[in-house]
Amino acid sequence: MTHRQNTLPAKSPAVDAPAAFRLTIHRPAPDTGVVEVVGDLEVATAPRLRELIATEVEGPLSHLVLDLRGVRFLSATGLAAIEYGHRLATGRGIVCTVRVAAAGRALRVIQLLPVGFADAIELA
């Protein structure tokens, strides 16, 4: 009789952030931060966005833009990360804009669900 043991790698590929996912920060003005999100915003990538937003709002910002024009897929977890970022920024007195493509997938998901940042949406 042979014994077989199933083990999982320390980091499961299912939860690693996909290589095509990218977060970029731009500073068009000293008090403005633009977080550009490209790729799938879902369970594996949303924590990275949450961490980045938390770091950004610690700085001297008066305006934070979450640029979702490059988002190909937006899950409920990704939507929750956007909601978190908006609440965190506005709670610190920072104006937060959520920029989406007028014909993009992110906007379709956002329009399906009640979100607390509906007044912050900017179509691009």
C-alpha cells in the first residue's frame, strides 16, 4: 500500500496576483494622487489596491483619483476595495474621484450595485 500526501504550495497560484495586474501612482500636482489600475481587480489583487490607497492617503493629498479605465474585470471584492478607498480618503477630508471608461466593464458592474461612491464617478 502506498501513501500519498497532498500538499499545497506556500502561496497558491490561485491567490497570487496575476502578472497582467498593475498599479501605478501618478502625481499630476503635489497634492493630487492618481492610482491607475490595470487588469483584473478581484480577490487576488484587491488587497494590493487597498494597501496602496492606505499608504497614499497618509501623505499630503487633497485629491485622490482612482483610475479604473484599465480594469478588465471587476469582482465584488474589487468593488469593496474601491469603496474602502473612497471611504478612507473622504474620511480624511480628501476629495476622491473614481474615474471609469464610459463604455467600460467597471462602469457596468458599478451601475448594477448600490455603491457609496456613486457621486464620485467621473466618466472618461
